[in-house]
Amino acid sequence: MLFELTEAVRCAENKLKAPVALPLAHETGRGRGTLRGAPNKVWCARVEHCLNVTVIELAAMLIVAGLTARLLWRKVKQREDAAARGVVIKVPCLLRHPAFEGRWLRGRIVIGPTSMAWENRGRGGAAVLLPAGLRQVGVRSPSLREAAWKMNGRSRIVECASSEGAVLVAVMPNELDHVLTALSRNGTA
């Protein structure tokens, strides 16, 4: 089939140049379309004629994106199931603590049935603990400046008040319910 396609392209090129009859040398008894039986044929002279590289790259990127999305949604589903069973879960997030004025720290909020803690994933802020009396004040989308530098524009920022000052927690929308539930338990305790 590839040889027939190449043959059709070659025929079209020849018609554009000059009307020339093509020899049927490729039918030498070894089967129609085989390369060995076609000594006079130029098989796949240019890459554009054989395979469209752009289409192949696009297909590969779509496959990789689909697999990545599937793995991420699978991890989210596992966290939801673990939270429903009452098991400790780790929600990836960014934290802006008053002790580190203006810096977003990358890490996870560890949410248990009755407790909530911070687990750092970067170099800075290793000794940060969530302040006592942490309670939710509001939820908002990130500003353009925040989204441009540090976080996903789809994320949600949970604004919290505490004894040490304002604390901001940025999480993805599918993880927001876990954090809000933990903060409501933390605020009433």
C-alpha cells in the first residue's frame, strides 16, 4: 500500500513535469509493490511523500498527553478513595507562610482523619509548621502575576487566617474539597 501511495505521488509529479508513461518494471514476479522487484523505481525519495512527520509528532504528543492525564486522574481517584476510607492522604500544593514573606513553598498537606500537617518538598522552608488555629477565610483564583510565575492558572487559592498571620494554600480544583474539609475540622477543633 505504501508503494502504491508512493507510485501515485510519483505519477502526480510526472504529470506536472511532463506527460511520461511509467514503466511497469515493478511487476517482475516477486509480487506487486515489492522493492526488490522494482530496480527502476525510486522508493520514498522524500520524507514528505512517505510519512508526514508533523502528523506523527502530533499523534505521539496526543498519546503522551492522554497517558499523562490518565495517570494523574488515577492518582486523584486513589486519593479520593483513601480519604473516604479515613486514611491519611497527601495533597500536593503550594503554601505561602507569613514566616517566608512573599515566597511560595512547594510541598504537600498531609490530611488525616483528625489532623493536618505540612510536608515540605523543596529546599527552603523545611522547618515550617502550619500555624495553630488555621481557619478558612476565602477561596479565590490566582492573580495574573501569581499564575505567571509560580502556579497553574486553574488552581484555587484558599485564604486562611491564623495566629501568625495570613496563610495561603494553592491547590488544584479536584483537591480543593479535601483541603476545605480538613480546614473546617481544624477550625472547629
